[in-house]
Amino acid sequence: MGNAALADRMRSGGPTFDDGSPIPTHQGSEVTGSFDPANRVARPSAGQKGALIGKGSEVLVRSGKTSRSRELGRVADGTPCEVIQSDGAVVQVRLRIGQKMVVGWAEATAFSSQPGMIKSEDDPKLTEDFPYAFFGGDHDPTAPKGADTAQGALGDCFFIASMAAIANASPQAIADAITFDKATGKYTVRFFEEARGGSMKPVYITVDAYLPTSGNRADPAFAGDPGKPLWPAILEKAYAQWKGGYDVIGEGGTGDQAMAELSGVRSRSKNPASMREADVLPYFEGAMREGLAIYAGVRNTGEASAQAPLSASGKGYAGRLKQIHSWNEVEPGTLSVTDLKGKVGVARDEGEEGDKSSALAGRDVANGSIDYKSSQLNIEYKNGKKPEQPSDLSVHFEYHGMLDPAKTIIGNHAYAFERVVDGKMLQFYNPWGSYQPKPITPAEFLRYFDALSTNAVPKTKTAR
């Protein structure tokens, strides 16, 4: 870039790398000065997670250390990777190229330390194809609110709902937690952890504004939606860096701990199973009067009524189980097939969490299978064993997904409480930012929710 062009870039407020080349940005241009905001590492070490961040163009990966080595490919700027070893000006990394994980060498100056990436839902051997991209601008929140949050392709609803609950109760606590440095383009985020003696001590995590993206490089893959404030994405990234990676917090957590780590105040938990229906409204009304942040979690599964969907098919019986919503799938390890007249023994699935399908087992079963996603069931009994009628085979199972389509209650999901409606209903906020639940009765709350925590988050400005 020539001097005149560089001067124009500086006058326009756009960020540049140390050599003056422009940093591609997707939001705002508050950052000024000539700097490289990526979290570069002078000497990458084995096992370190991060990304290959160049200067807006593809990054070359070779089979060896020298320029004479074979090209393995050119990966998108911001491609996630893991360091295998470092050797001076080059670094050996494991990364995804197309539909394969490969090991290759790249310039060490391209490596930036970033939180570890999650695995692909379609192929657990691959990391997700979510390249990091820089989001310029000052994302330090000035008037944060719970509805700013929008969970993305990461299973951390416990943390997003906790952010929303804290922001609803005390916007100041969120504003105090994030500090933006315009000179570096980086953010320092304050969390809290329990210290010796039981006190809560602050922990400070510094992150850049490179965020994983999907679809296009202007769409954050995790927390944050285009057009929405990005403070939740900055806070989520700092939390991931603190805890060990996006892949770590994507495994789940608890809202009581997350709220305490955000506020510096221990949360109080209550088991909804211990509450009577008459206790529910007074509990939430009291928490609202005290200005508490309120987090609630929905149980994992719903229980389907017994079905008789099987008909004769070849040597056995087959059928598709009915689900109350298109999202829903059979929960592994919960299915049983019972002959109401006792001609054949009970058959059960052998699946475990995460399985896509499973065999059926039982004393009279020759072969059997269940595909959890499609809910397709097939069973064949041993010679001489069969029910009198296919309709005698009663199938019982649990399901995960949408537990109540009419109220839009999603299983195994976390919500932030918002308000009491008309003095008799409870309104919760879905941290997805969409599929908001309808107000529910106290009886429905007790039917679906199995976790409840409150937090007396400070309301006034606190020291950073």
C-alpha cells in the first residue's frame, strides 16, 4: 500500500496491520491506528489451538518446511488449526482442508492463538469449517440487554442464558465486565472465580475481535447475529479462552456457576421438583422484587405415549414412530417393544448418548434396529416366535427436541426469566434469539423445568 493510500486509510479510521495493509472488517470502523489485532504468538508450542490468520487472503500450507515443498492447499484466511511443532519461521499444524484433516507447514507469523474449535456434527473426525474473521468496531456494551444475545452453532445455552439473565437484572454488570482498548483493538473481559477461603476473585482475559464465522464471513458462527450487538460474542470468546476452548464450553455447563462467574456473587439454586404449584408465582415475583437474575433449565426428554405403529414386513415387523414435532428424535436407551399378549419377550434398544442408530436386543429377538433421527423401527423375531397380531406390539420411548410445540418449549435447553405476565403466567427468553416460548403456567413450569437458579448481581458500577 502506497503512502497516500495508507494516509487515506488512517484518516478513514480503518484498522491496518503493522505493515499498513488493511484489515478486512465486517462491522464499524471505530478502531484507529496501525496495528495487528490478532493474538499472534512469538513461539507457538505443541498442542496450542488457534488459526492461520494472514492479511485477508488465503494461507499457503505445504508438506514440508521449505518453499520447495509440495503445496497441500491454500486455506481460507482464519482457518482453525492446532500446532504440532514449531521450527523458527515455520510452524507445523493440523487443520481441515476440504473433507480431510491434514498436517502441514505454514509461516509461523500466520499463527494466532484462538480458542479451540468444535468438531463437525456431520463428521466428528473433522473440525467445523468456521474460519475466524475480524469484526472491527468498538463492541464494548453501553446499554446491554438480555435480548442482545443470540446463541449460534455451539452447545453453550447455559452460558448464553446466564449472560441474558445477568443483563436483564443488571446491565451495568455486563458493561463493567468488558473493556475495549482502541490502541490495540483488543478486549479485556473480567470474570470471577472462587478463591481460597470462599471469596470470589476477579480473573482478566484478553481477546481479539476475530470470531468464528459460518455461511459468510460477516455472520458469526457462535454468539451474535449480523445487525445485533456483538458484546455477547466477545464475552463468549473470552469465556471459551478461559475455560480451554469453544470445544470445551460447547460440552455444556451449569447456569448457577456461569452467573457467579459473570457477577462475582454466588448463585442460589432451587430444585423445581421441591416446589408446589402454589409456590411458583410467589417465588418468581419475589425474585423480581429483589432484582435477581433468574436462570432456568428444561429437562432433557419427553415421554411418548405407547404406540402400535408396526406392521408385518418381510420376515419381521417395521414402522415409523410418531413424533409431536419434526425436530424430535428418539432418545437412545429408552425404547422398548412389548407384546401386549406376551407371545414374545420385551425388546430394548442398546443405544447410548450420541448414537445415530442402535440394534434391538431381547430373548426372542433375531434382528432389530432403530434409527433415532428418522424414528424408523425394524424387528425380526426368532423362528417360532411372533405376536398374534402386529398391533399387539406396543412401542414406548422417550424423545428429545421440542417438548411442547404449542408453547415452544425445547428440551435440554436453558432460558433466562423475563417477567410475570398478567399476574399468572411466566415469560422466559430463549437465548437463541428466536423460537421464543409463549407464556407458561406454574403447572407447565413444574412439568418441563428441572433447574432453577438466582443471582444477586450488583446493580451499581463496580471496579474493573
